[in-house]
Amino acid sequence: MLSVKKAQERILASFKPLEGTTIAIEAALGCILSQDIISEIELPSFDNSSVDGFAVRTEDLHLSDANNPVSLLVTADIPAGSVPTVSLGAGQAARIMTGALLPTGADAVVMVEDTDFAHQTAGSSAPDHVKILAKVKKNDYIRKRGSDILTGQKILPAGLKLRPQDIGMLAMLGVPNVPVNKRPRVAIISSGDELVPVNVPLKPGKIHDSNTYMLAALVEILDCEVLQMGVAADRYEDVEILFDRAANFEPDLIISSAGVSVGAHDFIKDVVEASGSLNFWKVDMRPGKPLAFGAFQDIPFFGLPGNPVSSFVNFLVFVEPALRLLKGEKTALRQTTLVTLKEPIESDGRESYLRAQVTHENGRAIATLTGHQGSGNLFSLVQANALLIIPSGVKSCPPGSEVDAWILENH
């Protein structure tokens, strides 16, 4: 059996980012930039007011303060989005709103709170005169042109996963169509005569198909497209039909669950090898030893175990990094966190991923297992917020031991 590390290395060597495309900014959240974003404009693109107040000339206000107010003639009212048609002369001011273009002649803005016009109501007209009640310095409350961003400046780097603030930045730069790596398309196949849809009542010997929904959700969390192929019966021909159907959709990846072990009705390996190849199909880990990786009709393929916890863990350990590489993310593997065991842990010597609840006590991350670790016990995964990683060769860890863990967050 391959070690987890060797299996990951083989897998990641088989993937590279998908080619770039351009999508509308409205659809770009969570996508990966395929090239640097370089600003073609300055921001702000003009000198503007950072507050509601009055545009003034500082040479008129050398002596102004609360005890010595200076009265100015108001010659204009400048809302945001308008172009001033006046130039301020000696002893003049203009009412101005936040973001509005500064009139010619103005070299400072006075906050409305520092005038005798501080208590106006919405929709009120500008006064004929305004008294300035504060000391004023040149460039007060002015956002200068180019003070945030210059033309030609790199703003967002290639490889960045776009966040809401990045989308806002792209909009501010006037980028309606965003260069991104394509979203991977993932075909999902489940197999097993025992599986019935979630809306069908159970009969003896039958179980609801949970893996289809769980794997689709894991793919969607990574912002990839899901292609649901359905459930194949435990017959070679049925498995082959679904794999051929999946290939016709030209996905970037095919994932199956169950049917990759050594059972008499496990046909997925045979179907894949008939139209492709297997790189490996066993990994020295628990849960999730019967993992298959290869290609079907030149499409990368992962065969995950049927037990839901095994399927979940295999996805996080192997499939997720591959999808991150396809998307063009800079980091494929998850980051670990050091936690302290509250109880003893026994293992069988394989690299183990154990479901646990991590809490914080006196500044330390403390881990406790969430029930028995059987690979069919999905409830223990529901209760967990972390997976403890017990290295290969380690069979016991006493209380107080420090081990690596993955914090599951959205998972």
C-alpha cells in the first residue's frame, strides 16, 4: 500500500490549472484569477471631498476657530456626481457632498459639523452664508487624485481566490469581465444495489444514498460544477453505462463511491481499466484504505470507498487538493493546527484521520473524540469540528499528547 504522502504526490503530479476564461464580474466570486489585474485608471480619479461640508480657500480662514468664526458667501451647491461650474473667489465657499468633485479654487473642505449649518435636514437648501468654526489647513478632508491607486499599478495577483472585497475592487476599477481559471466540472457516480434515493422509503436491506449528496456538497463548497450521474447497480454493464455517460459530458474529473474494493460485486476498477488505467488503488490509511486513482478515457478518476466517513476523508485528503490545483489555487494541501489530546487514543498503525471536537481551554486547543470511529458512523463526523491526524506507525497517544489536526470549518 502507498503512504498518504506518496499517494498525494502521485495525484498532484497529474494535475495542473485549467486554461483561463473570462466571466462576468457577477459570477466571479470564489473564482481564481488567471492573470494579474493592472489598474488602467487612477483612484480617486479626481480630487473629491471625503465628508459632507463646505469647500473653501484656506487663505480666507487663517484666523478662523470657534471663538473667531469667519463668514463666507456660499456660491454653489455641489452634490456627488455633478461637475462644478463655479470657481471660488475670495471670501467664497461651496456646499459639497461626500465624493463630489472639488470646485476650482478650493484647497480644503470643512466638515459641516464645524460650521453653523450643522443641523440641516435632508433636502435642505444650501445657506446664503456659512460661518466656519474651526481651524482649517490646506488639503483637509480632500481625497487627492491617485492617492489610493496609480495607473499601471498591480492591484490583484494571478492565483487569488476572489473575495467580496476583491469583487468590489474590480468594479471600482471598471472591470466588467474578469480573467479567471475555468471552474472544474466534476462528474459523480455512486454504485450499489443497496442504495435508494433519499425520497424513497427504506425496505429491508436498503439504505439511502448519502454519498451522492455529500460528495456533491464537498465539490460545491470548492466552487466547482457538479454533474450528477446517478447510481449504478452492481453489474458491470450498469457501471460501464454511467461511466460512458459521464465521459460524454467531458468533465475535468470523475468521482465514484463504492465498488473499488475486493468484493465479488465491485466492478468499478474493471470498468476503469477497460477504458483507461489505474495508478493505484490502496493507501495505508484509515478510514479510506480502498482508494482508487487513475483515468477513464483520459479523464482523471477517483474511486472512493462506499462507507460515508471513508468517502469524506478520502475526498479531503486526495480529491480536494486535486481540485484546488485544477482551479489554480496557490496552495493545494490543507494547513494543520496543533491540538492537545484530552484522552488516550489507540490506532492500528496506519495513518489515521479521527473525528474529534476541538475546544479552547486556557489558551490551548483541546481535542476529544466524537464517539466510535467506525467508517459508517457519519453521526460522529456531524459532531466533529476537526480531524486528528495520527501518523503512520503510531499505535497509541496518551492524554496530553500534541497531534496535528485539520479544523473542518465549512465542512
